[in-house]
Amino acid sequence: MKHNVFAVLVGTAALGAATIAAAQSTTPATTGSYSSMNVGAAPIHGLDGPAFSAAASDANGFQIAASRLSLTRSQRSDVKDYARRIISESQTSQQTLMASLSNDQRKIARPSTRL
């Protein structure tokens, strides 16, 4: 009985090891060939650079506004801490977006900051 249980455990572990090894393939990362198919996301069709930057800016603005609302209305310290973190991350994301609008390859007008 002990021998049978041990054999089943070893066999199960061997099957799991093969699955883990296959899941850790680094081929796309080393070849630089990641695409939307590799990450399971599809590009947003119909959005050019200015439209995308406006949508991203709006998303950051809404996150900041919602988090500020949470700061004023919440009584729980963990919710306030989370809101502060989201505000900080969204402001950083907004600054990064604004910095990326103009470089050697493109010049995109800054989107409105009004929600």
C-alpha cells in the first residue's frame, strides 16, 4: 500500500514538473516578438494617438476624483490609505502620459484636464 501511494505521488509530481517547465517558456521575451495575442489583449481599434491620450487622461482624472471623494467620505483608515495610493499612482501615470506626448516621432496635443 505504501509503495502504491508513493508511486502515485512521484508520478503526479513528474506530471506537474513538466507542466511548470512548459509554462515558463521565455521565447517571446527573448525574441522581442510579444503581440496582443501573447498577452490576451486586443488593441483598441479606431483610436488614434490624440483620442487614446484623451481617454487615458480621462481615466486618470476619474481615478483621482473618485479617490479624493473616498478620502473625504470614508471613515476607515485602510480605505483612506488605499485612496491616497491610487491618487499617487494616478498622478504619476498622468505625468508619464503627458511626458510621452511629445518626442522625436510624434507631437500630440495635450488633452483637456476637465472631466
